[in-house]
Amino acid sequence: MATTTIGEFIIARLKAVGITEILGVPGDFNLSFLEQIQEADDFRFVGTCNELNAAYAADGYARQHGVGALLTTYGVGELSALNGIAGSRAEHVPVISIAGAPPQYATEYRWHLHHSLADGDFGNMLDAIRPFTEVATRVSPMNVVDEVDRAITTCIREKRPVHIQIPSDITHLEIDVPESEFSVALPHSDPERLETTVTRFLQLFDAARQPVFLIDQDIDRHGFTDLYRLIIDRAQIPYAHMASGKAILAERDPLYLGIYNGAASSPGVQAVVEGSDFCVTTNPRFIEGNSGSFTHNLPADHIINIGDQHISMGGEYFVGINSREALELIAAQIPRRLPADTSPGTGIEIPDAQYEPDATLTHARLWPQLGSFVREGDVVIAEAGTSNIGMGQIPMPAGVQYINSPIWGSIGFTLPALLGSQLAAPQRRHLLFIGDGSFQLTAQELSTILREQLNPIIFVLNNRGYTIERYILGMERDYNDVAAWRYTELVNVFSPGSSMQTFQVHTEGELDAALRAAERAAHGAFIELHLDPFDAPSGLQVFGPQTAAFDFGPRGPRNQPQSAGGGSQ
């Protein structure tokens, strides 16, 4: 055993899983821990403008890096972050949330304190957070080693957020800690179950005539992407993405079929997926938005579902499996096929965009133009609503990481997520597409991006309000309007003298010029796109009325026919 302080032990554990930045907001109950962070080597605190943004940023960091960390203070801080933590839970993103808590003696004697309800109850914050985390615990000097190790291991293995409260008076206390190397790796598989699983998979594949892979977000979360790519390429198996699994594999590939979304799938995709006699999935989760309003109908008798610790095939369940080990064996043993042996997918290519210099921006032409700007290896971050629906129709090139929030869908998520993602991978080019309404929710985090000297390319769609809400209901209602900000001026408001370039874009010619300049912008670019508030991507124009019917029922309100799609254009 070795001796160290509690704070130093927690920092060492975070570093052991590769975390080098913890995002958050200072508060009196976490300042003692922050002092230890200040003294740590190769580990730092990155302050955000509020706790909700810190949670979003930690989520973005985790999507890029594999796990992220968040630091808040008791009550007011941790509850402010809860929406972001819940989003990480919904999207299966491992985030380690830490909150400074009142001194241990104060909680034990139920003192009435600030940041509490002044009733002596110090369990209610954990009770509120617990349903949205896999572990929620308050540590003490006697249990901190076991509890922190349990929380971090669970977070990374289960791909869920965890929450740890640290009393403010214990961080500098010394404890005994194990000297052995800390590991969160899954144990090895049961040998017989592993061999049987691989054999059964290969037998079913050999008998299949219409194999297909259906790709969703858990493939990325569990680190299966590289092995899926190997298996697909070796055996030449067609694949489709769910809308919630966009761009996990290349979408300009001959084997790519398109998006599976029930009755709203890309042309021909529904028939291939639902008619498959060997359909590989990875714990797909269908909501109304990625199932064609629950019109999905996967071939239940032919599903091979691969979780990270179990595999099921045709109703038979194989447990005690480290699925990555199984996939490695499958990738090595699956029969190699030549491309001509199978019917290819669409292999969609994006043509070079043609600009009409004086043409005003429209969604019908904008998204193909922006799609041509995306290149291999980019990180593309698309805000819920207009941006995700618009960019969602664009096939991504190889190596693109696509970050969005298709299940939780909390608007404003993507700007702080950009901060976290680029902190974790500053060498990658980051593109953010966000509407003006969403931007206004978390706009202050642009100041942190500038302070950290990051260099993203940010596209703000200025359509004077909530376009997705307009198409659901209230096309011309003022409740869907937002204040008219001068968005590009915020760069110099938040960082006077900033080298980030800014652009106002009204026409296709101005967009062409802005994109060419952004390619060379070493310090990033902020591009404001001016669009008609009543224009929208074609997918959103269909989505809006469908959502109104789903949400409001047959007798509920609807947009007037003369407004939808045109309004006061």
C-alpha cells in the first residue's frame, strides 16, 4: 500500500483512464479539491460559464476521448448540470461527475447550510441525481478508494454517467491506496462460451443469403467500429445506419445502403434490412425519430445482437462474453469475399457544389453545398432540429465523427460539446452547425472556446427563431421568435482582438467565399448564415406535421395550410 491524499488519489484515478482536463465551475465546496488540481501535473481544470454547459462539454469530451469528467458544487451546481448528465445517460456516454459537498461533520449532524433546503437533509441531491446515473455516492475517508474505483469502472464499462460527492473537509486527508495498476478493462470471456459464440455466428453467416449490418450509436460507444469495418470489408456485407448511428461507418462507400428509419428509410433500405436472414445489430434503441414513427420491423428470427458483454442469436443468449474478443475472432475467421460476390449499396458520392453567386441561401441548396465542405477525418457536430435534419441527409466521408443528440435532443448541447470535443482532440478539424435559437441557450461558451484558443469552424443558422418548432406548430407565432443578435460581433465581445475570422453570408457566392477563407483560417471561423425563417430542409417539412399529429392527437391544433412551407415569404 502507498499513502496519498484523497484529492490526489481521485486525480490519479482520472489520469489513469486518460482524462487530462476536468470541466466545471468553482464553488466553495469544491475549492479545496481545485487547489489540488492546480498542483497536479498533466491535469487541469477548464472553467466553463455554467454547470449545464460544463456537463455538455464533458459529454463532448467523452465522445471524442472515451470518458469525460465534470466538477460542480453541491446542490445549485450539480442540479444545474443534471440535464446534461441525463443526456449522457440517454446517449450512453461515460461521464464522471464530481461535486464538492458540505463538510462531512455538517452532513452527519444535519446542519442547516447554504446550497441546501436548510432542513438538514443531505440525501436529496443524490436522490435527484441517482435515476440518471449508474452510480451516485458520497465518499468518506473510509470508503473513498472502493467507491471511486467502483464508480469509474462502472462508468467506463457500462457507458453511463456516474456521480461522486466529495465532502469539502476530506480532500487533504491522507489514506492508504493500492499500488497496483488501475484497470477498467472487461474480464476475459468464458473460453467455451467464446468459442461456441464465434462458431454459431459463422455458421449462421455461412447459411445466410441476405446478410446486413444495422449500425447504431452503441457500436461507437463500445469501441466496436474498427472490428465492424474489418468484418464488413472482409466479407463484403452491406450495411445501413440508423439515424442515431450516422457516420459511424463511411457513407460514401459501395457497401453503404443508406439510413434505416422504418417506413421513412432511404429508398430500398427498408426492404433490405427487414428482409435480411442475417441482421447484425448492437442494442438498437428505437424512438419515434429513428423508427419512422415506430414503423420499424426488424426480422426477429434472424437478429444477431451484439452487446459489449453478451450476444444473442436467433433467440439463443450467450453470456460471459467479452464481445470485443468475439469480434476479433470473427474478423479473423469470417470467409473473405470479393466485391463482385455481393450486391453493393448505393456508394453515394457528393458532387462538387455549383454556386450561383447572387442566389439567396435556401435549405434545398445549402446542405449539399455545406456537405461538399466536409472532408475525411472531420468532427461534424450538428444541433438538434434544423441542423441535424439538414446535415443528416448528407452522406459523410470516411473517418468523420458525427456528434449530435438524437435521443435526448436538448437544444444548446452542441456548442459546449464542441468545446469538450476539441479540448480532447485539438488536432482534428471541428465543424459546428447550430441554429440561432439553440445558440442563444449556451452562447456564452463561445467565450471559453476563444479563451482556450481553439479553432473550430462554426456555422450559425440565423433564421430568426425555432424553425423546427414553427413546422410543428405556430409557424408565425411570436413564441417561436428569438431576439435579433449580432452573432458575429460576439467573437470580439467575448475575446477582444480575437484572430477568429467572421463572415456574414446571405448569398451562395458569399458562402463560397467564406468556405474558401475558412479552409485557410488557422484560428477558426464564425460564419453566420442568413436564411428565410419560413424555409426549412425537406425532411423537417415532413417531420413537423408528423410530430404535430403525434403530439397533439387528432383534435389538437395544426399549422394552417397556407402558412406551412410558405408563411409570409
